[in-house]
Amino acid sequence: MRIGKVVSVSGLKIEILLENEAAGIRDTVYVDTETTHYRFEIEEIRGQVAYAIAFDMANGLRRGLDVYLEEGGLQIEYSDAILGKVFHSYGEPIDGSKVENPRTRGIYERNLSMSEIEIDGDILWTGVKVLDFFAPMRKGFKMGLLGGAGVGKTVLIKELIHNVYANLQSNSVFVGVGERSREGRDLYDEMLEAGLLDKIAMAFGQMGDNAMARSRAVHSGLTLAEYLRDERRQDVLLFIDNIYRMVQANSEIATELERMPIDNGYSTALLTEISEVEERINSTDGGSITSFQAIFIPADDMTDAAVHAILQHLDGQVVLDRKVAEKGLYPAIDVFSTTSRLIDPEIVGQRHFDLVEKALWFLSRYRDLEQIVAVLGIDELSQDDQNVFYRSRKLRNYFSQPMFVAEQFTGIPGAFVKIEEVLDDVEGILTGRFDNVDESRLTYIGSASTLLKG
């Protein structure tokens, strides 16, 4: 259906003089020339003029060209065919594959009503000791994942995908927002090599794509996750890397539309744009979407407006630390910065809560004692402090874990450890039951109970 004509082209923005009221905000429109098919999304309508942003480039457009409405708007596959495939933000496979008999859905269509949301979902045990102990998750949780390159983020993501599928027979979705195409290819190859590709669906808006593609990648990925939750009734893990890049892309779009920015150049609709995404990540009575969201912290400023807006939606955070990785202990999680609002005696139980408090005290005291030992030696410590020192080292080593997805590299069989075993092991280490066990034997094991036998 023809809706109007192009009256102005500026960068990625085109102005359309509307001839009817058929088009609305977020509708997809297109222009055909002799050589090119251009697609746009309408972002604003002021009177008889619509302002749209190009999906790709707008080079070659000119005034007077007819503009047509594309039925259905932005769509992405909404069937079992999503598994094992990589999609562009606009719903097209970019891995060389083809979807036979496509069944699609609009990427903005799903909005949960208050009555659909389930807030008291079950705890999602991952089998990763340090996560389940220090930062347990409930189905439908939103967790921040903070960590730079080389600290084991990808391996941890792959292990979570493996464990959730093995334990719950549920699939996962990975969304790449503004990341390097090389990193996307690396992830694809690693998933293929680990035998996990058919258990995951991926959506990418790469760093080299324009702002519209980077902004809409999250919405496309959410639609993939919603299919698994609502149609297959699964408990889905959703990984978003990096949610901050979506905010940057939205700011670029706002600049194209000449909207007045707020602090640091962010869009005035910052809170709305983030809430729109985060509120789609929830549990229902049939399934759940639990998300890990990597967050870039500009200039390490935790008070940055965008970071603060994202963090207020999160239920906890997992922080990967290079200093832990340098000790050869993976997953390299900083337990002091890693948090979850489930660490509450009324939720995880009094015993779990008390053990977390005690473990953090031991590890905090160990950091102080480490400096004393480095200068004066271990013999200068009291017997009680020596016990704290050695038990803390054993506890630190215990929270390393052999990964299923790294078996071929380490030669150590992976381990899924139940939370009951973790609590027993931590209690045993802190109370001295493992005092006669060498600390090296607690490195890269599953449950420690076998070390006490015989």
C-alpha cells in the first residue's frame, strides 16, 4: 500500500509526506528504485510528516519516490527452526542457512499482562558451585554479567547453556548487540565444537551495522526467547552481550531525529527504552526467561545514567575478575562483588544464608592475613588465624570447577554439583573437617565429600 512520498533525506533519516493514515510508529516502510530495495522504520509522526530511520544505508534515495507500507513490520522466525541458526536483527538468517516454510512473528508484538507474570518461580540451580552458593537465581531473574576479555565469560556462558539443557531440557538464546563480527563467529564455532549449536538460537546486530540494527537485535532475540517460553513452555536462558550497546544505538537514532539529549548524550526516552526490554524478561505459569546481561561500564562510572537505569532492573550481578583468573581458578568469579537478592534466609533458608555470611567473612579475613604472611610468615599468626588462612585457601580452591564444555581441553570430566552437596562441603571446610586434606586436592573437583572417604 502506498502511503506517501519521500520529501527529504538526511543521513539515515528520511522524511515522508503522508497521503493517508495507514502508517504508524514502528511500522516498516520501503522504497524501490531501479537497483535497490530500501527499508525503513517509522520513529515519529508530526502532522502529515513521518520520520523514518533506514535499516541499512540511504545512499541513492531522492525526493519524490513513492513510499509503501510493508505488512507485518519487522518479523523473525517463530518456530522450532530457530534452533541452531543465527539471525540478523531484521529476522534474516546470516549463517548461510535457509528456513523452509517460515512462520514469523513481529518483534514488538509480545507484552506480558500483569496477570501473566509469575513472580514466585522456582530457584534455577545451575550446577555451578560458586554461582548457586553466592548468587542463586530464580526463574525469570535478570542478572548482570560483568567482566572483560580473557576472564572466562564465554566458557561460563557455554557451561550454563549445557547445564540448563541437561537438567531442564531447555534451550537458550544468545543476543549479540554491537559486538565484533569476529567474536560472533568465534562463539558460533565454539558452540558447534562443543555440540551446543542445536540447543541455542542466536541474534546479532554487529558492531559494523548501523544504529537501527544494533538497537533492534535485543527485540529480535527476545522474540526468539518468547517462542521457547510461550510455545515450548521452557525455562529459557537469555544472554545479552552487551545491553549497553543498545542504549548507545538508541542515542544515535535520537540524534538522527534531532531530539534533545540528556546527560552524556543519552536519549530522553532512556528509561522507557530500557524498561520496554527488561519487562519482557519474566516468568509465566508455563515457562520463564532468565537473563544474563553483559554491561559495559563507561569510564568505570557506576553512576552513569544508562548503567544506573539498567542496574535498577537487575536482581543481582555476577562479576568475573582477572585477578582470580590469573590464579588459574575458573570460573573466575569475584565473590565479594557477586550478589543476588535471593540471599535471604526466608528464600534460600537460614543454613544457606549463614554459610554465605561465614564464607565471605573467612575470605575477607584471608585477604588481610595474606598481607601479613607475605611480610612476616605464617608462623607469626595465631592458631585461630592459621586455621582461617588455610581453610580459606581450601574454600577458594573448592569453588573452582571442572566444566563439561572444557573437558576436551582439560581432560577433567565436568561436574554438576547439587546445592545440598555444596552446602555440606562448605560447612565441612569452614568447620575443619577437611583440615587433613591437602588444599591442592580441592581444586577442580565436583563434590568434596569423596575426599573424606577411606
